[in-house]
Amino acid sequence: MKIAVIQFPGSNCDIDLYSALHDVCNADVEYVSHKATSLDGFDAVMLPGGFSYGDYLRAGAIARFANVMPAVIKLANEGKPVFGTCNGFQILTEAGLLPGALKKNDSQKFVCETVPLEVVNNNTLFTTQYQAHERIALPIAHGEGSYYADEKTLDELEANHQVVFRYASENPNGSLRNIAGIVNKRGNVLGMMPHPERAVEALLGSTDGLRLFKSLLENGTVKTEA
Amino acid sequence: MTTVRIYVTYKQSVFDPQAESVLNAIHQLGHEEVKDLTVGKFFDLQVEGDQAAVENTVKEVAESLLVNFNIETYKFEVLEAK
Amino acid sequence: MKQAMTPEEIKEKKPYLDWSLSEKEYDYISEKLLHRLPNYTETGLYSAMWSEHCSYKKSKPVLRLFPNKNDRVLQGPGEGAGVVDIDDGQAVVFKAESHNHPSTVEPYQGAATGVGGILRDIFSMGARPIASLDSLHFGELSDAETRMKVDGVVRGIGDYGNCMGIPTVAGETTFDPCYKGNLLVNAMSVGLMDQKNQQEGNASGVGNAVMYVGAKTGRDGIHGATFASADFGSGNESQHSAVQVGDPFMEKLLMEACLELIQDHAEWLVGIQDMGAAGIVSSSAEMASEGNSGMDLDLDLVPQREPGMSAYEIMLSESQERMLLCVKKGHEEDVKKIFDYYDLEVVTIGRITEGHQYVLHHDGQVVCDIPVSTLTDDVLEVESEEKKPQRLIDAEKEANWVPEIDDVAVVYQELLTQPTIADKSWITRQYDSQVRTSTVVGPGSDAGVIRVRGTKKALSMTTDGNGRLVYLNPYVGGKIALVEAASNIIASGALPLAITDCLNYGDPTDPEIFWELHHSIEGMAEACRVFDTPVISGNVSLYNENNGSAIYPTPMVGMVGLIKDAKYVIPSRVQHAGDKLYLVGKTGDDYAGSELQKMMTGDIAGTLADFDLEHVHDYLSRLLQAEQSGLVASAHDLSEGGLAVAAAETVFKTELGLNADFRALDKKQFFSETPGRMLVSVAPENVAAFEEIMQDDAMPAGEVVATQWLEVHLANAELNLPVTQMQKLWEEALPCAMKSKD
């Protein structure tokens, strides 16, 4: 499975995703420039955290017009795995690959800490190595992570089991229904504010994020055929 | 050349904690008579073309880039037409 | 462009006095250096380059007291940042810089651009920044304006560092009334590089290009350098124009482009330097001076954000996110391609010339034609008068304050809620401390620790400045500043390598303040020699005054240490029930300048006892040896609040408690702030080996227990307090103080 990590101007968790996949999971991974127009040959794509285009206007709002985005959308429409964390999640919602939007945190402040999460749906490409309703802890680090969607959309998300992660203790940003991560209806596009790539080595304090990448590598393209 | 100002705000239904805290601050200054407040941003665009073309451009720019319809809404006004 | 005044008018009307150039300096420049009257632009350039901020003309004589070499130092003071060998062909690059005046005027932008400036210093050396630290000193939080400033500074540091993707991993924040009208923001950055990539700010080789990259030049920050070197009177509002605005997104692109150029195409590059204080003039003149070259610049080619800027404004602008490169002739297009990829502006604005003249063209005229060295090397050093401060002479005649502690539990709990002591998570949560996934130890410990990818190594880093102690005794306080930093580094399991500093003082033309500067440097320098931690970079911030009242003399020490094997990073919190506690170092009756004194009397006063540096160094070195042998489970340095606060902090955020045997100490000594002490825990199986190494310098002090209780036995008191309740007080104090309304 060959994975692309997209580098937008202002991405800064690209190295984190890359090394989680390359150094820790021994995966076949390559950086791809935002200027690329094709993702041919890649089986999955990851959008890293950071401040693409300085987060000017709205987080992710300008990145969605990057040259590479049509290729990302094409790959998503082919049912291949697309993963976005933090700024990557914001870009996925701005690009319409995931419903809803991410507002400024209720506190109006950036927040960096490790928070408890519930794995709500362990039956996605990205979560099969977790137990259902398992509690894990992952770092968050964002200023605009308050998930918003209208009631109807939220109800649909719940009904379709699209809510994958929920904040399990204090809600750190004001996200509606404590939503921390969602998949699209088809189940191949995951966006989440927490950073699993920051929790893959014991030396750095936690390995709770490792199984997300292992799930994806194990499930690969198999499940996407469904 | 026409100068157009586009205002972008959260939709009414979307909770805006920033507006809440600014309103609180205003009340702390003693201005209880201020009952509500909206926070938003505006963009001044200098656009070429006739009125219809300008409006078209403005709508397209607002709806494709400046506004996220999941949470935001917008309006615009012509400030100056030369 | 017409110039505001003719040279004759300048001589007569002396506008340079407002730019902090003295008449003596002006006369020296015209009579001895130029043998003619300088024109308007030239006078402006001299006043910026001869400011204390750029020239260190007042502090140089005392800065020479610092050691700045040892076997590991690859680059000492004088370049963008200092460089230290960390083996395997790698080097750590670091520097700290103050941004006190801009942050006092505009906390958010002042702090943000402080971070931006120090990051450019690091990547201009060829290093990738891997961590940021800060040292912040504010007035009291009971003041609403101070609370706004705290909020602004913290957001500024966070927004810039977070966007750049550089983790902020350690720092300190203190609160004292003397910083109310003149807060301190000292930012430190640490970078990592392969030694082969080391760059310098050098421009040489006749015909080589001088290239400008990054943001456009505007009128922001004109005379920021002299602004930073002038007393802070009332009416600060009029100085708002001198504050720069930061764009971290631009800086991120600039960093990636510069590092790509340096790492992949060093052969095209002669030199590179950040345009910091005094903008284009300081970077270009310093580079030409370093290369012993002449330089010819066409200011019409400088990218400009505003129309109608004068030569003087272009040269002195402190617009952010700009770099100056000297590129080999013929490679201008190659370099341009790299910056083009990042959508960054890049322009050749001049050439290296024969000889040593610094020539500027603007609007078809030569607006400056002076020898380069007159800007950089001929600055008149100022001999400063000094006099021992009267308050110190008076204090020596008085007996020191001795606390009378009635209920030790009440004092203890109150102490934990003092803003200087309280949990700083409200601040550090706003900083991304984990980006780049290398943070082994983040904020809230003695030192931040970053692993070096691809090796077993890790780097430990800390910032420490205790103005209270330096105020009471500059010499001893200077020694303590260094020992405190070294203790933090050693607590984390690292060997102290070297330091950077920010020397924050009042008006040095006051002989008492210069005396403080001189004697605190002597104390620091002596400790630097004992710990073999040379000063490799830093800056001086003088005139930290507000309406004639100076801050405490506050030298900030930024220290970096090396951990050879990240397996032996030592946590500051206890790890296992049953581990034995030790108190390393002797406890005396040291209450002058303590947090306890401030809390109980509302002020600080008294004299400091001197201490034996060699002895402290000896046992701390042995402690490090024990840590590197895997004998130490946790180690936490004792500082503000003494043993009492350290004991609490070692169990906070764990699920453990202590049964602490401090019967050798009485109630008041529980709060004493004797320097050079550490609270250490050791697994039972390592006790014998640990005691063998530490001998009399580690006193057995009870053990770690599985229940969340702090049971403390003192000579004349017994305590048994619930950890969770104390932790709650400690955690809630700062957010609560920030929310207070009055």
C-alpha cells in the first residue's frame, strides 16, 4: 500500500505523519507537493495538520483550491482511504469530502493537551484494531476544532455510524455532540481533530494512535471494494 | 471600478462565543443598554465591469471562497461606483 | 526624494539626539571617521548601528568577562546564534533574545515577532529550529492591564510558534510589581544541524550578488533598535508605530526555502543573515564587515509595501520575515527558482565591490558613501560609571527577615496558589508542545527534552531568571541564575553544554544599575567557568524602566544539555511506590528574596548568603553520573517555594504520594530557598549504589507511597495533606487570577 502525505504551504505535521508511517509502521509513504496534479500510483492519501496558507480566511479554506485537491477528491471517489488530522480534517470539510465545519474553539484559545476519547465506531478501515467503545487518549493541538453541523446532519451522522471518535471527558473545544472524528458515508474518508500520529512511540508518552495506522495498513484497499 | 463590501458572519443558529464574550465585556463597561451584537468580517473588493457583472463576480467569490455555508452567511453592499 | 535636512542643518539642529546618538559620537563620526558632515541618511544609519541594541557599546566591557569557548563550542557570540558540537557531526544551535519594549507596547505582536526574530537567527545559521522556550516576567495579576498583557503575550507566542510548527517545550513565568510598566519577554530557540551546513553572515567576493528575500519593506519598526535602547517614559501610545507585525506563514515558507538552499545548494551561497534590528542596514553592513568587503546597494530595487519611502526608512525598517543573502555571481537565477517555488519575493539589490565602501543609491542619487567599518567596528565604547547601590549597603546593616510559621499547612497551601508558583498549564496549553513528534518532556518539568531523530541522543533545555535574588545581591544572584539552570538540566539527566542569555536591566547610565550589570555578570561568569558552560550567544536589553523606576536586574539564562541515551531521560515526578526519597544538597536559612517572604511580607528584602560553587558542581556532577547509570527514578530541582513546593510538584499529576522524612529541617526551612538542591527518588535496589556515589550530599528523606497523601515529618511539625486537594489549589490559581474582575 503506497501512501501520499500532502504538503501544503504551511503544513507542519507532515513530518509527524510521515515518520509515524515510515519509521514506526514501515509503510511505503511519500511526500507529495500541493502543486502535484495527479496521485496515480497511490493507494491512500493523508492530509497533515498545520496551518495551510496560514489558516488565513478560515482554516483549510484556501488549501481546498490547491492544485492537488482534484486528485485527492478523485481518489476519495474511487473509494480509496483518505485521512485528515487537524488541519487535514478542516481541509476535508472545506472541500466537501466530509460534512460540517470546524469553528474556533469555544474558549477562543488554542489548546494543546492529551485528551481521553471514545472509539465510537471500530468498524471502519481506520479503527478495526480498537475495541468497540474503547477509551484511548490522544493529543489535540488546535485553535479551530469545534465541530459544527446542523441537527439533521448530526442525526444522520449518528444514524449512519459516521461518528468514529468522541471526546470522552471534558469537551475541549465545544464540538457538538462531543464529536472528535467522523467518516464519510462510504467509510473511506476519515477526518479527526486529535493527532494519532503523535501517539505512536512509548518514548514520547503514548502509543494509543498506532493502531489507527495499523488498522489502515492491514485493511488496506480490501475493504474499500465493499 | 466598483468598490463592494462583503460582510461575512456566523448564521443566526450558530453559537458564537466570541460575540458572547465581547457582549459581556461591553456590559462590564456599564453599557447594559447594548442588547445584542454580531461579530463578523468584511472584505472590500475593487471590481471591474458593469453592475450585473460585478454582482455576479461578488456572488461567485463569496460563495466559493469567502463563505462557508455550513456555518456562515453573507451580504454585500456597493460602497462606491466610479 | 528630497532629504529632510542638509548636513549643515543636522549639525546645527542635532536631530540625532532624538535617535539616541550623542553629540560626542556625532562629532567623532564627522571629524575622525568621515572627515566631513554625514548627510541625513548616513546620520540615521549611524544612530541605529551605534545604538546599544546593535553595538553593545555600553555592555561590551563587562560582556568580555564571560567565558565563551570550550572544546565543544563551534561558534560563539557574534553570529546569528551560537553553535555547539553534540557529536556524530551534529551541532545544536541556540540563542535567546529579548523583546521587552515591543511587548510592553503591543503584547501580542511584540511577543509574536520576538519568536519570529529568534527563529530566523537559528535557521540563518543553517539549522532547523526544533524547540522554543520563553522567559516571561509580568506585574501582578491583580492589575487588569497586566492580565490583558499576559493574555496578549501568551497568544502572540502561541500563534507564531504554533503556526511555524516549532514546539514550545519549556519556560518560566513570574509575577512581581517591578515588571508592571515594563514586562519582560525573552524568547529562546534551539535548532539542530549537521555541522557541514553551518553558515555565517558573510558577504564577500567582488561581483557577488546581495539578494533580498521574503516580505516587503514597510515603515514598521523604524528605529526599533534605538527604541529598544531608550528609556520608557509615559505616553507610550506615540511609539505604537515602532511595533512590527508578524506573519508566521510567510516565515514558515522563508524557513523552508532557506533550509532547502543551505542543505541542497550550499555551494551557491556565500553568506546569509536575518534582517533583525535596524533591518537592511545592520544585516548588510555586518555581512560586508565580516567579509571585509565593499557593498553597493540600489534601494529602488528593494520590494516596498508603501509608496514614497525615504532611503532612511527603507534602510531602518524592521519589517519582519526578511533575509539577506550573498550569492555567488551567476547563481542568482538558481536561487530565485528555489524561492519562487515558495511564492516568496527574491530580488538582487546590489553587489559586492572592491574596497570597503558602503554605498547606497536611491532615486538616482548616492545617499550614502561611507566606510563599512565605521558602522560596525568603530563604535565608541562607553566607559560607564558604577557605584554599589545604596540599598545593598543599607541591607548589610540590617538583620535578615526570619519567618515565623504558625500553621505550616496553611502557609503551604497558600504558597501553592501564588501565581509565580502555581501551575502554568493555562499558559502552556496554548502552545503546541508536541509538533514534530520529538518532545520527550514538555512543559511543566524542570527542563524540556527533545529527542534527536535517528540517534539515541536527546537535548535538554531550560530558561531561568530570578530577578529578586539578583536585586538583593547581583553577584550571588548571578551565580544562582546559572546554578538554577544547570540544576534543571541535570535534573532531566543531561550534561550542561553551554548557555545563551538575555541581560535585562534598567538604565545603565545610572551608576548603581551599571554596578548591578557588572557584578551579576561576574557571578554568572564564575559559575559558567565552574560548570564549563560557556556563553555562546545572547543579547542585552537595557533601559527597562517605567517612569524612572527600573525592573529588578533580571539576567535570563537559557541552557542546553546533552543526554547521550534518551533511555535515561529522568522525569521530575516520582514513578513507583516504595522508591526512596533523597534530598540532595544542604538546606540553610535562606529566606531573603524567597516566595515565602514575598507572600508573608508583601516585598523582598535582605542579603543573600554566598555558597560554594565548586561543591555544588561536584555533587551535581555525581548526581548526573548516578542518573546516567540508571540509578535515579526521578529528580526535581528545588527553586521558588523551596522543598515544600518541590515535594508537592513531584507528586502532582501522578497517582502517588510521599511519606517524607524531613526531620533534619524545621518548619521554616521547609520553605527555604537555598540554591543547588534537588529532590530525588531511587528504586530500593539502587539505593546502595546511589548512596555510594552521593555520599553525604544526599540525605535519605523517606519514600514514595501508593496513597495520594503528602505526609511530611519536620523537626517541629507533622503534616498529612491530600494530594488531590492541594493539586486542585495549585491548578486553579492561575486561571482564577486571570478571570478576576475589578
